[in-house]
Amino acid sequence: MEHTFQYAWVIPFVPLPVTMSIGLGLLLVPTATKNLRRMWAFPSVLLLSITMVFSANLSIQQINGSFIYQYLWSWTINNDFSLEFGYFIDPLTSIMSILITTVGIVVLIYSDNYMSHDQGYLRFFSYMSFSNTSMLGLVTSSNLIQIHIFWELVGMCSYLLIGFWSTRTVAANACQKAFVTNRIGDFGLLLGILGLYWITGSFEFRDLFEILKNLIHSNGVHFLFATLCASLLFVGAVAKSAQFPLHVWLPDAMEGPTPISALIHAATMVAAGIFLVARLLPIFTVIPYIMNLIAFIGVITVLLGATLALAQRDIKRSLAYSTMSQLGYTMLALGIGSYRAALFHLITHAYSKALLFLGSGSIIHSMEPIVGYSPEKSQNMVLMGGLTKYVPITKTTFLLGTLSLCGIPPLACFWSKDEILNDSWLYSPIFAIIAYSTAGLTAFYMFRMYLLTFEGHLHIHFKNGSLYSISIWGKEGPKPVKRNFVLSTINNNEKVSFFSKKTYQIDGNVRNLMRSFSTHFDNKETSVYPQESDNTMLFPLLVLVLFTLFVGSIGISGVMDMDFDILSKWLIPSINLLHQNLNYSPDWYEFSINAIFSVSISYFGIFIASLLYGSVYSSFQNLDLINSFVKTGPKKILLDRIKNVIYNWSYNRGYIDVFYATALTRAIRGLAQLTHFFDRRVIDGITNGVGVASFFVGEGIKYVGGGRISSYLFLYLSYVSIFLLIYYFKNSYL
């Protein structure tokens, strides 16, 4: 067994040959490499499958043996400074390795067909393999220096993947926004690492945890400084996992190809921040203020992500905000000390969200024959509807993923989310109320997404040879309130900025404007209809459905008997490292009461979504049914205002981008202009003034010298006389 663990260092490097081979092939034999480009999918999947088998073997041994393994190599030794590299295998490492490899494999299989007609096919698989290598290196790292190295590599890969279609202005801007936003968090992470080394003198996890704990308990370190260092470490996780307030890069990251979105949201970039907090939780647990901060940020993110997803039109952006909200649940669980529930939800959410993102890619793929390749159209749920009869397999898999994320039993996310909700109630009733309410919001916006996409009829129309739709925003679309900035995703010919200051106001009289009708071209039926994806895209969806159905079983046995709880048995070494008691052992009665309450909230959200968006005639016709009860007067005005506030809040991203544009962009530009003015008018003014004064003095002296000795003697005697007079009067008065 120990012999097997000695070779665990190969886990990050097994996928790397694909990236190196593609790079060398394009450099040395570019024509042959491009002609044989479809062959590179096979080695990518094969090598990652080998890594998955190796990771699964290590996980089985850990479940049976309950131990932690670490292996180190000395890299540099200089006086009192020693830096070692190695790998650290514990339950967290094995869980993350399995997530990365399993999700990575299905995404690679899916991508072979999805990206088959893209000119960047080879570049795509090269980036994907290197991203998997970076993430596997991150989760197997044995110290903070290794963490930081692979952390930056993960960020670089995310930059390349988000900006994969860099010729599109919005995609190029999106990857820059993600990169710059994450640099804020990475700077905090670096400062936190250096601060902890200053305190403990070590980068190794085990030494660092023990030394810091002893120093805090013995008052050997200033508590405020230790809290500051831990806070800076957490800032890195906040940016990477898109937690409030550094979440602004996440919706723009949807400009990359859909398989990339699935990988980033399920198993790589956003999961890296959760992994970092889980890895460093022994540090945070000895500083209660940090645990409270983690829980507070988590619960804010839970609610904010759900409210921002309520009225999104882009299917991928809606799923992105869903990821933000669900990772907020995981962060909340870590903050309240519910380590088991956090990792459980990380597992269940990863497979469900990968299923939903790949399902959205299949939906987008099916819409392209109608609207052409245009993200603004093929990803717009307003143009969809009635896809059930065209893409039944995609519809079924998407529905199962939706039900899982809504927390409907017996699907995966129900078990983990319900555990987090129960633990949050024990920690803080206020946090629990927010978490339970967000469960209802999650069910609402997820079923809104499902109903807009699959129910009713196609919400598109061809008129005079061009495609158009009647928008939920009104015939003229959303009305901009401010016009000095533009949104970064509107038009490739428009100016693009990181943070938009333009806000949109929804027409208060818009209702029953989105009608349902068949697809027409010049008033004639067209043969262009949505099409089901190929088998190579459907197979990964079916595999992920199995995970969504059954992965929850690794943690639900704890309801009956702890001896059969696979997840708890798996996590024993990590729980012992945290010095916690694994106390998840509710009986069936207690579990059922809690589950009935949470599921009822979810069903209520589904009911409201069905009421508003479930009509086969119009997504908004049921609003008229509600309005018919309200009729006219103050109640109707209040209803319209509430509706408009919700849509404006969601569509304008909670006005957070507007705030950043005002508070940061304008302030920085104002400071730059002030500095520029000071530099030109004051600094350069003094320098130029001295030069101009020297010029005029020189010009004046030029005319004094006439070449006559008598004039020189006259001036000399005049100066001497003035000097003598001054000297005389000075001595006289003194």
C-alpha cells in the first residue's frame, strides 16, 4: 500500500504529455498535426482516465485504511531556510482528484464533437490538458509555495480558456476581467503566505497548523496580525471561487466555449477556492473571527447569486450565478465548521452542474441551425421554448440536473444541501432563514430556466427574411438610463469596459408580449428545426445523470448507521486533523422532519415558476391571470413595481458593476488625471520656469556687455558703492 502511495507524484503529470506533444507538433510538423487533429482527443481522454484509476485506487485504500500520506524532496537549503517540494495525500486530495478527473473525462469526450468544427481544436485540447495538470498539481501540493505556483497556473489556464475566442471583443475583455479580478485575490494570498511564514517559519501544512495553533494558545503571536494573515489567505479563495464581492468576473467568463464553462464551474477554477479554504481550515478554526467571516461571506453569496439569477436571459449566465450561489452554500458550511457537509455538497454540486452546463451546450448546439452561431441568440432563453419534442434526451437529462439542484429527493444535491441547511440552523437562525429562503429561489430560477427552454413552442419568428423575437423586455428592448458607458456584451463594434455604468429599466407595462408561434420564413414553413446532439455529446450527459442519481449515496447512509457511511469513513483523517467530532448521525424521524420543510420550500419555488412561466401559450400570460385578481389601483402598481425591481436588479447584476465603475474606475481615472495635472503643471512647470527664467536673464545680461572698459568700470564701481552703502547702514543701526 505504501508502495502505491510513493508513486502518487505522477498524478499531476500524466495529462501533461498531450499539451507538450501538441505544442511540439504544431512547432515542428504543423501541417501533419493539423491534418490529424481529431486523433488528439483519444490520448487526452486515455491519460486522464489513467489518472482517474490511480486516484480511485488511492481513495479506496484511504477509505479502508484511514490515513494521510506525505512525501517530500529538499529543493533548496540555505542556513535556516529550507524549502521542500512534495505531495500530500489525504481525503481532501483524493476527493478533488476524483472530481477533476471524472468531470474532465466527460468534458473531453463531449468537446471532441462540440469543438470539431472549430479552428482552435488543437489549442483547445492543449489548454484543457494543461488545466487538468495545474489543478491536479494544486490539490496534491504539500506546502503553501506549491499551492501558490499551481494556483497561478490554474489562473493562467482559466485566462486562456475564457478568452479562447479572443477575436471576439467581449471574449477578450472577459478573460482580462477574470484575470485582473483574480490578481486582487492572488495578491492577498501571497501576502498571507508570507505573513504565515514570518509567524511560523514553515510552509508545510502539518508544521504550519501545529505551530500556529500553539503560538495562538500561548499568546506567542499577536492575534491581530495572525487574523490579518488568515484574512488575506481567504481573500484569494474569495476571488477564485467568485464569492462576494469579487464575483464580478463570473458571468463574463461565459464567453468561453460551453465545455470550458462546465469544467471551470464543476471541477477547476471555482472549486480551487473551496479547496483552499478546506485545506487551510485548521488555521481558520483557531481564529473564530475568520470562521465568522467565511460564514458571513458564504451566506451573502448564497442570497446574492440566487437573486441575480432570477431574470437572466442567457442560459449560461443563469447557470453561472447558480454556481456562485451553490458555492456560497459550501463556503457557508466551511464557515460554520461543517466540513463533511461542505465536501459532500462540493461533490454533488460538481456533477449536477457539469450535467447542466453540458446540457446547456447541447441546447445551444440544437439552436444554431435556426439562429446561426451567435451567443447572443443561441444562448438566449427568450428565443427558445418547445424544445422537448426536438431534443428529448437533452431535456430529460437537464430536468434531472435541475431537480437535483433544486434539492428534490432522491437526487444528489438534496442530501448535501439538506445537511447544510440543518447545520446552519444550529449555527445561526438568521443564516438558516437566508439559506432556506435561497433554496426556494433556487427552485424558482432553475425551473424558470427549464420552462423557458423546453415548454411551450419556439419563441422565434422570421419576418422579411430576418429573425426576430418579441422580448420580455418589450418591443424596443431594455431602455438605458445612463448612456456614458456601454455593456461589455452588447455589440462587438461598441466600446468594451470592465465595469459597465449603463443600467437598464424594464418597461412597467410589459406583459403578454412574448407570444408562441411556429418558425416561419417569408410566411412559409421552414424545414429548419432544433436538432438533438450527436451521440458523443449525449453519452457524457447520460454518464453525469448516473452520478447525479447515485453519488448522494456515499453520504446518506449516515442517517441509519455511521458504520456504513462511506463519506464519513473517508473523511476520518481530515476530521481528526481538525480536532472535530464527526457527529452527523440523525435518526430517520429527525431527518424526515427537516427534509419535509426544505423540500416544501423548494416545491413552493417550483410552483411559482410554473405559475409564471408554465403556460404553453406565453411565458408571461399567467402574469395577466395574477393581474386580473389584482385588477387596478395601488395593488397593481405595487405588483408592477416589485416585478420591475426584481428584473432590474437581476439584469443589472445587482448594480455592483455600476458601483465598481463609479467608485473604482472613475476614482482611479480622476486620481490619474489629478496626478497628470500636477506632473505637467507643477513639476514640469518648475523645471520649465527655471529654464525660461535663465533664458531671460541671459538675454538681459547680453545687452549689458557692450565691449567698453569704461562701462565695465562704471558698473563695477556702482555695485561696490551699493555694497558699501548697505554695509555702512547695517553697521550704523546695529
